Amino acid sequence: MTLPAPNLDDRNFQDLVDEAKRLVQERCPDWTDHNVSDPGITLIETFAFMVDQLLYRLNRVTDLHYLRYLDLIGVRRFPPAPAECDLTFMLSASRKQPVTVPKGTQVATEIKVAKAEEPIVFTTKDDLLIVPCSLTRLSTGTVGSAPVNQSDALAEGTGVDCFSRSPGQGDAVYFGLSNAVPGCVVSLTFACALAGPGIDPRDPPLEWQYWDGKAKDWVSCEVAGDTTGGLTQDGVVNVCVPGGHVASVVGEQRAGWLRCRVVEARDGRPSYTASPRVMAVSARTIGGTVAAFHADVVADEIVGVAEGVPGQRLTVQRPPILADERMVVQVHARDGTQEWTEVSSFAASGPADRHIMVDRAAGQIVFGPAVRQKDGSLRRYGDVPEKGAFIQVPYYLTGGGSRGNVARKMLIVQREPVPFVKSVINGKPAIGGVDGESVANAAARGPLQLRIRDRAVTAEDYEELAREAAPEAARITCVTASDQADQGVRVLVVPRVDATKMSFEHLQPSKELVRKIGLYLDERRCLGARVLVEPPYYQGVTVVARLKGRSGSEREAVRTQAVSALDAYLNPIIGGQFGTGWPFGRMVQSGDVHAVLQRVPGVELVEDIQLFEADPVTGDRGEPTQRIVLEPDALVFSYRHQIRVGD
């Protein structure tokens, strides 16, 4: 018994004729004679008969044939996208000479953490130069006044007030380092005289900043640890300085400046009532941070022996191959070693061109084919390696996928020791890892690729090509010129992050992702079109609601579940009605939020709901409303909901 053939289109001859007649009534109302004697109806039936024959043949096409057709038009599955994170290398002791962590340094998880036979390996993208430093100057300043040099007072041991007598927002203390320390971790050791000036030492209203040479402004940086309680007791502050740090002039003094600035206290916590006083402070470099991605390097792999025929395919030992620079393959023939370079298509390759194509998802290296011409001759698209020659891949990257989205503090194993480095760790979770494209998705994408033909004209074309350039992005949409005529074509990108643990900063696409999409679209845009790749506008939404709990329910548990439900619903990646991300430009209404809260276990009644527009950066909140209208380029961001549960 044979397997049933798939019925790709179940319309028959009469269905086609009836559909054509229905379209005639809609589009040509003057055509009223639909009898079989009408010549037009005769033409409709003729074309319906021909289409019916095509449908019969189409229904005989198997899935295998369909995939072969996709292969002929150049559809390839997207390879996995690697997860990325920052690795912090800590020195065994501060040194007077710079320490270099070379590009390609590999760090892995422990095997028991990876839950697999092999650990998860990350590789650094660039060289990390850990520059030594010391404190050379100290200045203080308030809003609207130039910083005052306090180095002499600090040297005398009399102490220095970090801020004004009644500290206000914008007061700052400046630390001048002997060198700029881009990408380094600086440890500042304090001896303080005043303890407890009115603040919560667990969450002091302070912000550490560095001078960014590209932005020409003070930019926030992260604090890896603070044992001073907001400069109120002896301790250490470890500041992670990003790569844009440069030397600058503050108060007519040139140094690698960092500053600690007073900001507004969060969530109603108290602010400073008096200025903390520093008696002594010193600085030293204890480590550095560099970007890394989930990839393992495979070097000098022999993939096979040439058969001397066109179209030969060879598979590497560790597929898939991550997208990187153009691959180079070495062919060791009798007359020496030849280098064959990767091309995107054999269409422009001649018989003597040493070209290859790479199917990265399958891990295959493909040599040029031979195609029979109309006159019966064979034309080679690319040279053919000599029979018996060894084919070697000098270098490729393997890895990628969602497996690389490891949690924080999991990358701790140095595969090769680095001099003067004692430990390594990832301070944040790795994000961006996406599994390779499925066969079903590639089959659905094939007709779209055939329609686009590698040229962006419509908004859908820009979206599809952007997804080809960056399959690791979670969502991509295009705002057409009619919506934003003054800014051209805007491609809005939402990066793929852990939607359950994301912060507002995680929703900003990386510079590498924006650059990759921009370069790919720039080669395929229409002449005169201006393309901007950027994140969407995120509208913060705060829900203030009063709920009535069911008898026997735990108030705090109900409140926690209600907040989790709102965070999941008002989410740009997994939110919305269908869980596929909040639709672009869709307004937020209190009725929708009411339905979400009513479904929370333990909720008897939703008594009151108010919506507030909120700024996720500053925390400012607008007036209460029952609906929040979004622009076409906007998404929602769930921000600090306030839920009260009563009996």
C-alpha cells in the first residue's frame, strides 16, 4: 500500500470556474451574461481546465522535490546564531606593566553545568589590554560650578567632603587616574570619616560615570561591588569602565577621569542629609572586560580528498559553521598548495576560478558545478580540484544556538591559562543564542526569497532581507516612508533576549547587530532610498490596580502572580494576545489589562485599574488614563506595576 500523496491545492475545475465568475461580478459588474454560450465564459473554462491540470501536477510534488527546488534557487537554512556576553578577567595582583588577554582566548563552563558531554565554550572577540593606573588627582564640584582641585587637601590627610554641605542632585566627586583605562576594572579603596548620613547604604543614590571620547559626554558605567555603603565607611568600590574611556581635562587637569554623582533616590528612599568625607583613597587596575561569543575554533581540519569531478560536497567534522569572514579552503595538490575562496553564488565564476560555496547550517563545502549548455557542451562554474588532492580548512568557528544562553557566573573555566590572570567570570547572562533554522521555516521562506530576488522595494522586502542578515534578532519591522517621510525607511530591530528577565537596556540592539543589518540592506536597497536601522520607541506602561482576593488565597502570592502576568502581557517579545510580542502601534486599554488580571489565580474581583505612561529611563510617570495610544514605531515596556490585593 502506497503512502497518500499530499493534496497541496484541493480546488477542482468547477471550483475554479465558480471563483472566476464571482470575481467577474465584483470587478466587472457590466458583464452580466454568465451562460456557457458566452465567449468570455468559454475562455474562463479553458483557463480553469489548464489550471486544474497544473494543480494535479502540483499535488504530485513531494516534500523532497520541493526542497530540491528550493536548493536550486539558492535557499539555504540560516545557521545558528551565537550567544554573546562580556567576560571579566581578574588579575592575580595589580601590576605596573600592561597585561594582554589575546583575541581568541577561550572560556568554558564546567561539564556538570553544561549538562552535556562537552562544555559550552566562549571565545573572546578582540584583544583585551589591562592598563595599570593609580590615583593622581581628586576634585569636587556642584551643579553649575567648575570642579575644584582637592588633591592637596587629600594629601595632607585632613579629608575632603565629596559633595556640598547639603548634597543635591548633580553634586559629584572626580577621580583622576594616571591613565585612561578602557575596558578595565578599577578598584578604588576608600578610608571614610562619616558613617550613615541619612541614606540606605544598601542602595545609595549614587551613579558612577566615565568620560566617553566618542559621545563627548559623561556616561554611566557599572559597579561590580561597593562595600563603602555610598562612601560612608571604609571599603572598596570596583568600577567596570567601558571601552570608550579616554583621558580628558577636568578643572584644567588632564587625566583619565571617573566621577561619582548624586542622583535622585529610588522608590522613596532617603537621600544624603550631609556630605560623606573621604580621608584617603587609592586606585589600581584589577582586571578587564572583553566581549565574547559562543564559538569554538577548529583549526587545520582535513575534510576529505578531491574526486576530480564538479559539484563535489564535503562536510566538516563539527557542523554547523558559524557566520564569520569568508571561508578559505586549502587544496594540497601535487604542484603545491592552492587557496579557494568562498563566494555567495557560482553565477559569475569562470572555469578557472578557484571558488567554493559554504552551506553553514549543514557544514558543507561545495565546489563549482558543470552545467550542460544548449549546444551539448559542458560549462564549468568554478575550477575542479585535482583528483587525490587533500582538502583542508585552516580555520572555522562552530557552536551557536540557544544552548549558549548560559546564566551569569557560569563561564569560569579558562581552557588555556593567561599569564597574570587568576580567574574569569561572566557578570551577566549570555544572550542572543538562536538555534539554526528549521526545514519547515526554510520551505515557507523560499517563495518569499524568490519574489524578493535580493532587492528591497516594499516594506516586506526590507523586513525579510533584514531577517536574512540577522536571524538572531527577535523581531524586525519596517516603518514605510509614508509613515515617516522625513526619515526615510526605518527598520526597527528588537534583539533576542530572555524575555522573563530582561531589563530596558537589554532591548537596545548592539552596535554590531545594527551595523550588520545596515550593511546588508545598503547593498540591496533601491537607488535613492535612505535606510535607518534602529530600535523601536519603547513606551513604559505602569499599571496601578486594586484587586480582591479569594477566600484562603495568600495576598503576597496573588500580588506576585499579578505582576508576573502583567510583565508577560506587556512584553515586546512574548506579550500580546497570542504571546508573539506586543503588536507595533497597538494601544494599551484598561479592558485588556482587566482581562489579564481577572485570569490570575486567586483573584476574585478586579476593583480598579489605572494606566500610566512611564519613562523607563528616568522613571517619570504621567497622568492616570484608561488607554495609552502608541505610534506605529512604538512597543510597550512593562514598568514597575503597583498592585494592591485586599480580602
